[in-house]
Amino acid sequence: MVLYQSDYKSIEHKAEDTMLIIRWKPSTVGLNEEMFKSEIKKSLDFILIHTPQRILIDSFEFNFVIAPEVQEWFDNEVFTIYPKANVKRKAFLIPTNLFTQVSLQQHINDAKHQTFESAFFDSEEQAISWLKQEA
């Protein structure tokens, strides 16, 4: 069930798999830092409401480079919410844009408040299969 649509992303809930799927759109090339944070806060609302154990981030079309200060904000403001929502695993479909790919991986690898397993994939089928495995 689609929960949210904006110019930049969609959020889908798969209750049977306790999973949220967040799909970023090509229009993210027009995002600025404040709009990005606003979109992330919207995701957090749905994460707190639906308490998914699994999150799939489809960032194939993601075109926003996450600056180090935004990565720190994300770590402090977002990852600290995940334990409250019972998030166990987060999979990323990574884009081909090297700069965006590096910023996404760095944003996860440098996190201090990571309480979940994460992995990066280039196939949605592989990502979903991994998400459904027991943590």
C-alpha cells in the first residue's frame, strides 16, 4: 500500500513483511538540504507509525549528495529513532552515480547510532531476500 508520494520519493508499506519501501525519484537532483531533511522527517513519521522491522531504500534514481554535516544530522536525528520503531535491517539499492553512491555508503558506514544491520545491493530481489532473512 502506497502511504506517501511527493516530487522526490514514494513510501510503500508491505505489512505482511513488516517492511517499508522508500523509492527516491530522479527529481532529487533539485533537492536542497532543507527539502532533503523534510523528506526524511516524513519517512520517520511512517516508520514510527508502522514500526517496520525492514526498510528498503531504492536509491537507484537518487541524485542528492549527502554532505558530511547532513550525515551527522541523519545519524543523530534519524538512526536514534530506529530502535524505538524496532527497525532491524535496512537495505539500499545503490545508484550508478559514483558521488551519490559514496555519500550513501559513507553515511551508513560512519554512523555512530546504527542499531540495525545494513547492506547494499544492485538488485531489488537480492535486497528483499536479504531483508527477509532473520537478523
